[in-house]
Amino acid sequence: MVAGAEVCHQSIPVVLDAGPYRCGIQKIEEIAVTAAAAVAVAGVPTSPSPVFRGGGLEVVAVDVSRSGLDVGSPDAIPDATLDKPVLQFVPVIRSGSFSDIGCRSIMEDEHICIDDLSSHLGSMVRCPKPSAFYGVFDGHGGPEAASYLREHAMRFFFEDSSFPQANEADDVFLEGVESSMRKGFLDADLALADECTVSTSSGSTVLTALVFGRHLLVANAGDCRAVLCRKGEAVEMSRDHRPGYEAERERVMVTGGFIDDGYLNGVLSVTRALGDWDMKFPMGSPSPLIAEPEFQQAVLTEDDEFLIIGCDGIWDVMSSQHAVGVVRRGLRRHDNPEQGARDLVMEALRLKTIDNLTVIVVCFSSDRDYSTPQPQHQQTQQQRPRLRCCSLSAEALCNLKSLLEENARD
């Protein structure tokens, strides 16, 4: 019997008559040799429990326990039939961000990170916990629009948008959140038209991410991108609103716009943005450039490791899976979401991106193991309990030896 063999539980009883020792000498010798071999191979301490009762040897057993507990303590062995409660996954939220001007002369990006939205809003909004809010505002045509949106985001999205009130994130609440966020995007767009400090040629793409309990809700207008890492795989939580996206191209054509060399009306590289009122039709008229957000939802589980939110300067030079790999390898080393965001920005700079760079990394666990998942057969092998070799006690072996010697003299 070799330690490490794939055996869960085995008991080998050896029964000897306590009176006249009907078991022959040959049989006893086999038992003794087997027991001694078990002790030598296992290399574990022998049990001190006595095996003699009433002056005779009744039972000698080799017990291999899957739990690895000492033989002779059955009360310590857990009852495998007891049902364990299934605990619902609750994310432990922590985030970090990093920005860099890149090769541009001015910085037009803005962002928001709120890991505890409920505490931030106070009594203003009652929402499920944990709750969090993140946003990236990628400006163009100057920094004015992105700066204005960053400054007034909480008012547009929570204060003035009839944000729903609830303690649980059920379907009704989530539908209310979508409706409220949509209103916030459109109201913010209209506010930019009336804001005298913002040029009509200044605009911004906007991506927001909300977490309520286990629910993740992403709203996007533009070409920022949110990517969820699920067991090391990239899951895109938004679609880039660019002229090359077929659905957007068709919508642009229907509303009287055109695509020229990959640019909306030959000017803008995105088909959705807030601001840019010099490109939009009068209020109330369908326009090729719109501020309407698209939504995607996900229910977070223990497989979901982190969320990346990045401006287009990241995605211009790398795929979503590449970005997930960069952040995941970094988190394996330092487990710091802020450093993970910086790692991704540095990778984009190494790949010669020419845009401003902003990244937010949101982790969903405080003690995540970011190691590379092993193949299934290796996981199964590691999960199998190692063999615990238990032997005859030393006293039993001595008694067997005495019996052998006594029978040999007779």
C-alpha cells in the first residue's frame, strides 16, 4: 500500500479467536508481515490503542480514512450526509484607477470611482448593498465637456433622474435603474447644449458601471469599453459605437448621416456622444450622432474576478483578452487594483497608443487567487484526498510476535 494512492476509505479486519487461537501459524505470520510492511511504507506513528480484550486478541484492523484523522477517534470524522448551506456570492468591492496624457498635448479624460455608493449618497438614495458607481468620460474637441460631466455626474444620474429606491436588486429595481440612467445621459446631453462654458464643438463619450449586490449594470454611449474577467476569460460588457459597427452604420444612414473614411459625417470617429452640438440636429429631431446609451447586465458570481473600464486609447492597441491578461498577471503579483490599472496604461504606451489613457480596475473579492486555472484532470487529481495509512499498533505487533514464538516452541 503506497501513500498517495487513490483510496477514499478502506477497512481490513483481521479476526482472531481469543480462546484456543484457531488461526494457524502461517496465517499469523502473513498478518504480521503485512502489518509491518504497512508501518514501514506509511511512515506514520503507530496507534497506541490496545487490541486485546479479556486476555485474547479479538480484532486487528488496518483503517484507511479519507479524512486523514487519527484512527480510534470516530467522533472526529465529519458526517458526509449533512447538507452544507449554499452561500450566495456577495462581491467585496475595491477599485483603483490610473490616467496618463499619452502623446497628446492636453488631457481630455475624466473619471469617477465610488466603491461605496450608498454611503456617498447618504439619505438621498436608498439602494441595495454593496453598491458602487464608476464612470469614464473621454472628451474630444477640448476638455470642457468631459470636465462638466464629471463635475455634475452625481446630479444628473442620481439626484435629478428619479433614481429608484429599494433594498433589494430585483427586476423592477433594475428596470428603474436603466430608465433613470437613460434619463441622466439625455439630460446631461441637453445641459451641455445650454452650458455657456462648453464649446458646441466639445463632446465626450461616457461609460458608467453600477454594482448593486451581485448585479452589474453598464451603460455606454461611445467607444469606451467595459470588460469583465470571468475565470481568466474576457467578457465584453459594452459595444464600441463607431462607424465600423454595422448596426450603428445603418442607424446613421437612416437618420441622414454618412460615413466618410471611417468618420461620422467625415468628422467624428464615434457615432454616440454627449455634447458635440454643432453636429447634432435641432433638439427633438433624429440625429446621426446621439447620446442614447446602450445597456448590458450581468449577475456576478465567484467566477468573476474584476472589471476593466478603459477609454479608447487602450482598445486602439490591444484586444479585450490581452487587457485581461495584463491586469490578471499584475494582480497575481501585487493584488492592487490601482497598480493593475497602471500596468494596463503602461502596456498601451509600450504598444505606441497615441491617445489619452484612463483605466479603472474594479475587483470583486478581497482574497482572490489570480493563478492560472489548471486543466480539469489536474484539479480533480489534486482534490482527491491523499491516502492515510494506519497500521497495527506496536502492542499488537509485539503480541503477535509472542504468539508466534509460543506456537513455535509448542
